[in-house]
Amino acid sequence: MASEGRMAVGIHRDEPAADSVLHRAYSQLVWGVTDHALCLLDTDGRVVAWNPGAERLTGFPAAEVLGRTFAYDDTPDVSVAALAAARAAGRYETEGWWPRRDGSRFRAQTAIAAIHHGGTLEGFAQIIRDVTPLRDEGGQYEAVALILDLALSTMSQGLCLFDADRKVRLINQRFFEMFAMCGRGDLVGTAIEAIWALVFVGPEADFRDGAALVAGHEALLNRDEAIVATTPDGRAIALVRRSVPGGAFVVTFEDVTRQRQAELEISRLAHHDALTGLPNRTMLWRRLHESAIDGALPAGTALLFLDLDGFKAVNDDLGHQAGDALLRQVAERLGRAAPERGIPARFGGDEFALLLPGGAGELAVSLAEGLLIDLARPYRIEGQRPCHVSASIGIAFAEDGTTPDAMLRQADCALYAAKAAGKAAWRLFTPALESERSEEQRIEQDLHHAAESGQLRIAYQPIIGLAHGAVSAREALLRWTHPERGPVSPKRFIPLAEKSDLIRALGLWVLERACTDAATWPDPARVCVNVSVRQLGDGSLPKAVEEILARTGLHPRRLELEITETVLSNAGTGIVDDLQLLHAMGVRISLDDFGVGFSSLARVRAFPFDRIKIDGSFVRDAVERPDCRAIVGIVSELGRRLGIETVAEGVETPAQLAVVREEGFTEAQGFLFGRPVVVQAPAARAVGA
């Protein structure tokens, strides 16, 4: 057999005598061949010899074939043409379909040689080989190539069809376009290693570079799994392998760079704060868990929780855009302060965090002290006056066995303690803080059920008009008697309610109860109700007050709402609007504890106050300390000039009463006139001149 599947047939012109040894050997050779059909034809094409190989291949026994013409392609004229070509050229080769006795057909490669003796044509020798398996395999490639070329010519992926020897049999146009290889039609027949080198290393790469890459992808490619590889220009290419019968396989190449970038952006957004760009709570939680070993954080890991003080006032007063700008500046300052391995984060709202990995924890306290100073510096926002906020910081350190969840809880507990201590403060977590926080949480939980279970009462303390000595108002003070704890101090439970939305429900309960009681009093005294900053700013309080007054029948001028300087220092436009609505309804507004907060005279002027109550600490010391008496006098003069009534709190002795009278206060309140009493309608009490 010749190369490339072609057949060579040679016929001796001078044959040996029929009885010679050579003739016998020749006959044994011909008739012993079983994998090829060998036959002799006379000059008319009739079969005169038919070997066993021909019987096996066609299914026709020699008895049925001898003496008959056997038409090539089952068409006589084709057979005649083949013999004519062999007669003219001495030899003819062709390929086509041959019939079998059972009606099936096979793909035959045929060689026909003319036999001459002494210049005369004696007949023809014919050799037939079944090439169906070879042509079926080749046909598969051709069919697949045709289908892919037609069906996938417009696909967005590049495509390569590799044969069982891992050589290219087909490359679509998109592949050339993707990798700037237009005109490289010579890639057909190229080994996969060379393709990989061109695509993923570059034109200067050699076979070894591609072989190393293919080896790296081998496990995935053999499992028909998708992988993503990177090209020299940084593109992400998704490779998908699919098997084709016969050992061949198709690999598609899809540029997923944009998709990968979008996925990365989605992942970034999921783990970063959109406003500041800092990692968010999810990312910080993830980093904590990634750094844990067997569930415990390395010793020395530190976590700082930060909460801004006074941010709500900026947001309400200057608007959310200014608030957002301030938060971005806070994030920048926090990022600059973070050490090299520190992870700053924003938890949402005005809450931030700073994670210090193991070994950097000793920096926590000094960082906290520096942050308190840095974050308190003025914030300059375009188009706005300089803004001022401070920060409260809680610090937790990882000890042996500290879990990520425990550290988050401890830092939050320390932050809670820092905020309770006042503004611009930091606190370090201790087990005692956690015990105290747990106790406070139990108190908060009990407070939720206190009103409905009848544990809450209102005590009323009189306020005396100094001009006539009669009760002009009574302040409603909430009291709680717990069935197990006994009396719980307002200084204990009111701040806890202030830190949650519970203060809203309690405030409305007190307001409703106080107005109901005041409507039954025999005198026209006002009822004074304290209002939390949490109750103001969203427009709900004016509506609630209007409904309560209508229900109870209390005249609006007999209701006085007291706000503290804390409300004043956090006041935004929403709070101002609520107070103005209430004042327009006829409700009186009083500023409580004046002198101990951070309010400015400009803010006092901006609010529609009817009264100012000076804090009792100044009144108690006014008899002995000239500076305190001077402050008492200044507040009285301020009220007189602004046309606002003034109330002196904490009057406990006749000497103190004399001072506030002399300084010109219009009203007084304190134990000298009566302690808070839980009664439905406290009797009026006059105080003599």
C-alpha cells in the first residue's frame, strides 16, 4: 500500500508457466488475502477469478459472480468507463460505493490494471479495499466543520475543532478576529499547544510555552469544564470544551472581560459602601472571620466602633447632601488615620469601624485619642458654613478564644458606654461593661411591658408663680415601679428609652395621661410634659398633640412642652418646623435645663420659646457663689429682654427663693414647694411672699 491511503498495483507482463513454482506461490498469495478483494476480469469486464477476500467483503460467493460483469457504482456505464480508462492508461484508480449481497453498501477504494501479453490485452486485475471507517471519520470532521461553519459563523465566541490527535481541523472567523490573527488560515493542522501559545502567551511564544499552559488546563479540559484564562493584553477568556464522537472536541473562546469587570463591580458594591467607598459591615465581618484560626481571632486584634455625635443636626439643618459630604470627609480622615494593615469601614448612617489585625492592636488607644481630635475638626462643605461633629469610640481587644462575633458585640458594648459617658469620648471594653449592658437590655425589655401591666405612674411637681404665690403649672414626671426591682430611677430608664424608639411610645403615653388628668383639675394650672428629641422632626408629634387635645378637651394654652438643650443642639429644620406648628396651635414651648448644654443665643432666638428654665445647679449655689448668682441674674435679664418667662429650678431653701425673687424670675420649682406626688389632681399650694 502506498502513503495517504492510495493503492499501487503491479502486473508482470511475462508471467511464469502455469505449473511453475512461482505461479503456485503467486496463486497462494492472491487467494490467501482476506482483507482485500482481488479479482480478474476478461477484456469484456466479466469476472474470471474471485478471491476469498472478495467474497468476505461483498458477500457474493464466486459461483454467483464468475462469468458476470460486476458494475462499479452499480452502474454499467461507469464500470465500462473505468475499464476504458484502464485500457488507455494501463492503470486506473477511483473511489465510490459498492453494493453488498445483503443490500448494504460500502465505501471502496479501487485500483484496476490492464494485463497485456505480447502487446495484446488479456484482461484486467482489480483490487478493492473497504475504506468506509476512514471515510466515516473524515466525514464526521467534514460534516461537523460544515455545520459549525454555517451555524456558528455569526456567534460571538471563537471556535476551534480539534481532532483526536489534538490538532486543529476547523477555526471560525470570530477566533481570528478575537485574537487579531486574520489571514492565518495556515493554523489548520496546528497542535493545541501552539494555539494556546499564540492566544495566551503571544506571537513570540514557542511550543513549550503552550504545552505548559495546556498542562495547567488539562484537568479541566478533560472534564469538559469551563475555565477562564487571561490573554497578554489582560482580557479574560472563558474556555468551554465539548466532546465530539470519535475522540475529537470543540473549544469555544469567549471574551468575558466586561462580564468579569461587572461581576467584580457587583462584588465590590456588595462589600463596599456606595457613599464613601469604604468596606461595609459585610466585608468587615468577612475579614474578621478570614483572620480567625479555628474560630478564634489572633491575640492583639483590635476593633474600634465609631459613632458621630451631632450628625443628625447637620443632616436636618443643612440637608442630606451636606450630610453625605460630611460623611465622605469623615471616611477620608478615618482612612488616613488607619495604619497600613488597618481596615476602615462604614457600617451605615453615621457609624464607622476600624479593624486592626493581630499585632497592631497596641495602636488602638492612641488611634482612638487621635481620631477624637481629628474628627472634631471643622468640616468645610461647599456652599455651607463650617460644620462641627464629634465622635464616640468603643474599643475591643481579642484575647485567647475571642470569636469574631464576640469581638463585634464587645466593640458595640464599649461604644454604648462611650456614648453614655458624653460626647467625644472613648471606652475600652471590659466584662463589667458587658454585664452592665446586659442589665440595661433586661431593663429595656421590662420597660416594653411596663405601661400595659400598670407599672407606670405620673407624679406631678408644682411650679409656683412668684408674683402671686399660687400654682401656675405642674410638671408631669414619669415613675416606674417594677414588681421585682421596685422603684426604678428615671435617670436609669429614661436614657435607655431615649436610645431606642421606645421613648416615642412612652412619650405619647405620658402626654395622653397628663392631658387627661389636667382636664379634671379644679384650677387652670398648666401641665408641663417633657419631650424627647426622638419625638421631634418627622411631623408626627404635632398631629398626635392635636388629636390628644381634641380627645381630652384640654385647652392648648394649658399644655406646655419642655425640651432640653440637647434637643436644641441637635435641632434641624424638621425640629424647628414641629415646634413652630405646635406653637401655632397655642401650645406653650419651654426650654429646660438652660445653661448646662451647648446651645447658642442665636438658637434660643430662633425658637418660639415661652419660658426658659435655668438649671437647678446654678440656683443651689447662687446663695454662696457670686458667679452662680451672676448667671442667675443674666438668665433672668435675658428672659425679660426677650419677653420670655423664666423659671428657677431646684429651689429648696428660703434663701434660694429670696435670690431668685431678687433677680426677677417669674416662677420657681423645687422641694420647697413640694415633691412630685402621684395623684390624679394635685391640690394647689400657695407659697407666701
